[in-house]
Amino acid sequence: MNIDLFGYSDANFKLKVSPDGTIRIPNLGPVKVAGLSFETAQQKIKSQLSKIYPQIASGQTSVQVTLGSIRSIRVTMIGEIQKPGTYTLPSLATIANALYVSGGPDAIGSYRDIQLVRNGKTIAVFDLYDFLLKGDLTKNLRLEDDDIIRVNPYETRVTITGAIKRKAIYEARKSETLEDLLAIAGGFDDYAYRSFIRVERNTKSAREAITVNADQFKTFTLLSGDHYSIDSISSRFTNKVVISGAVFHPGVYSTKEFATLKPLLEKAGLREEAYLQRAMIKRRNENYIPKTIDINLADILSGKTDFILQREDSVRVFSLLELLDKYSVTINGEVNRPDSYNYTDSMQLQDLILMAGGFKEGASGKKIEIARRVRDSVSEKDSNRYSIVKVIELNKKLDENSDAPKFILQPFDIVSVRKNPSYLEQVSIKVEGQVMYPGDYSIEKRHERISDIIQRAGGFRSDAYLPGALLMRGKTEDANTKSQELQRLNLLSSSDSTKNLNSDSLINKMNAYTSSIGINLQEALTHPGSKYDVFVEGGDRLVIPKE
């Protein structure tokens, strides 16, 4: 031990603890420190030094005690231990320290019967449960040289499962009861059924089942191999009634506070859209067969009658919105967002067109067609009529001040906006090969011919091979697919990427969307306007090969 004095007096002592547990301080004599904690030993040394250094008591001299090198001891671990053997430990080591370095008890080792043997006598029995569950280290004695720690086999082990806080296998002492086991396991959890515990116990020849009531917990002894099962309480309610549907506060209520339906409805709060002519109560009969009871809520709320509730009743309040079909109206044709839209009361045709993004540029306000469902609530005879069709004319401005009629829509109306017959989008023909100015040419008029296009393209080059001219036209089965695929194939055929494509494959793809029109280009140019000078159409492709 190192003892430093500083202040009024200045001194330093390096002292060794003798085998008998004492240190010898010069001019003072031996001081016994064996068995003391470091703090207690420090106070004892300070008290002894104050006899020859009186300034310590007045605070003029300070004392600092530190440990130098700690002496080592040898401890032997035997019995049911993970790694039995002899270990060299610091002289301040305890039973718990020795258990840690040796791996603790093995599979059959006891956690509650760990003996400290010194000079052939058992001087302490350490119970790990006291430390783990209570933090009690009073039996965790400090070890001395040549001590022996013996871990005995367990005597009683039991298993506890179910609604308990710490489900596990526990070791029990002979004197402990089921009540002690519950305390070790942390007690029942919040949903445990506490009236009894079921036990499975081994006998000499078989297993037996035992039911232990709550008043027997204190006296029921534990046997090794017991399995204790703790049930959870039933999910059933003793006083539950449920209300759902068109109420502000749906959920579970008590039949003690709400014995009849009227106060329950007032507490849950009916929504404005609640259907008052009929509500449904589901109830279980005595034989647990479900039963449906119909109630008039208007009579309940007016006080004409009331309905007595029972446990597990379920009240369903319907909403008027649930009873209505999901109304919608549909618009198609020349609007920006043709689709189906939710119907609202007093919805006008102009409103629907605005919801659809307004008219397209080529839309016609004339001959807007509305197809309406046939609703005949009087006659139930079969009818040949599918719908009622109305045709109206509408100002495309859609302003409120316009003279257009305020046409009121009905649920499931289908509105069709037609295209202006005089509105035409630009179409073009692609000219390739041996012409002066190959490229795309917009068609100027409806009856434009090949000769007109050739003239606009600047005529032929000198090496043009007219007999091999080819006019390809898209097939009309699927116009949208044809147009898109033709554009893609035109790009492919005119780009360098076609070098890596199989020519037969490209031709097959083009044939799938195009057809070849036989033309006599020489005759068409010689006799413009004749039958040889065919009309061109948008999307055509005229190819003039090289001679």
C-alpha cells in the first residue's frame, strides 16, 4: 500500500501487507487491515496516523492511501461448473468473480447451492437468485488463498409458462412453495387468470394433472419436473354492448350504464345521415345461435318505445349514404380528360365539361349527345329501349352569362362530345429515295395526288428507277397502333441502328402494319390526274429506289 502525507507534514510510505493481514507504519507499529474494505482500511490508517501527525485532525495535513500491486490468490472450482480447475485471482476477488471466470454452473449445476469451503469447512452458501432477483450480496464473500468453491447438482427444477411475467425454468429450494415460485417469476401478468393454476407432475409410472386453487398457493410444495401453466382471462366481456355505423362515437359501452337503447344512442350521437327507419341489432340466443332484431330508431328517439340491451349485443346504425348507389356520370369524346366523375345533385352539363378539362380545340359544341338510363317505376314490362338520347347545342365558352341551356344531368348519364367535321389536323407523307428534296410533306388538300407530291419534292434525280417505286400505306385495323409503329419503323429504317438488325425481321414487322399499293409512277407523271395518279393519305411512305 502507498501512503502519502502532504501539507504541513510531508512523508511517503510504501508498505507491504504481511501474511497475517497487517502493515507496519514507521514510528507507529502494526495496523491490521485484513478483512476490511478499501474505504474502511483508509479511514483506519488515517486515524492511526493522526496519533503521530496531529495536523491531520485539523486538516493541515492530508492523507492519500492507494493500492500498489494487488496480491494474487489461488482458488479451486469443483463440482457442476462449466470450466472446473484452479484459478489465480486478485486477493479482492469474491465468489461471484470466481463464478464468472469459470463460466458459471453447467447444465445440471445449482444456482442456489454454491458452497465456499475454507480449511475443510463450509463457511458460506451463495445463492445466485438472491443477487439476481434482490441484489443481495451479503453471502458473496471475499476469497482467500486456497479457498474451494463447490457447485452442487440442482435438486428441484420446475417450469412455469403462460400469463406470467418471466416464463422460464427455475430452480427451487425444498422449503419453497408455489407462492414463492410466482414471486421468483415476477408475478402474474396483466391478463392472467388467478383463480387456479394447472400443474403437470411426474409420478413413478406416468404423469398426472393437478389443479391448484388460489388458496392453496402458499402451501403447495414444488417437485422437480413440475410444469405450471397459467391461463389468461377470457376475452369475453361481462357487460359489453357495441354500437357502430352512423354515430359520432362508435365502440364498446357498458350495459350497466346503458341498459336500454335510447341512452346509448344519445351517448354515441347519431350522425346527420343516420337512417332512422331501421337499425339492426345482432344478438346471440341461449343456444348461441346468432339472431337479428330490427329496430325503428325514430320510435326509440321519440320515446314511443325503447329496447332493453343484453350482454354482447351489437347495434348497427345504417347511413343514408350507404343505401345510395354510387352515382357517377361519364363524358367521352373531344374533351381533355374523358372519364367517369362522381355525380352531385343539380349537376349541370357545363360543370361536367369543366371537370373534364374543357373542350379540345377540335370539339364541336353542336350535337352534344346525352344518353340517359330508362327509368320506368310504373311498368315492369320488358322494353326494347336501351336509353333515352338527347342532343343539345352548347356554347364552347361555358360562361355563366351565355345563352346556352342549363342542362341538368342525372346519375349515370353518358355525355359524348363530337369532333367538328371541318376541323382537320395536319397529315403528312414521307418521300424517300431518289428525289431532289426527300423528307416529310404535309398534305395540302383532301385530294392531293402522287404527282403533286413529286412536284413539291423537286422531281427525280438522274439515277432514279421509276418502275421500282413503292407506295406503302398503313393498315387500318388499329389506327393508333399503326401510326405509332409506322413512326418507329420509319426511324429504324432510316437510322444507322438498322445495320445490326436482321433485314428480314424488319421487313416482316413493316408488313404487319403496312400494305403495298401498286403504282405506275411513270404513267402518273405522264398523265396527271389519271387513274394512275393515285391519291395520297396521311402516313403514306413513297420510296423511289436507285437505278
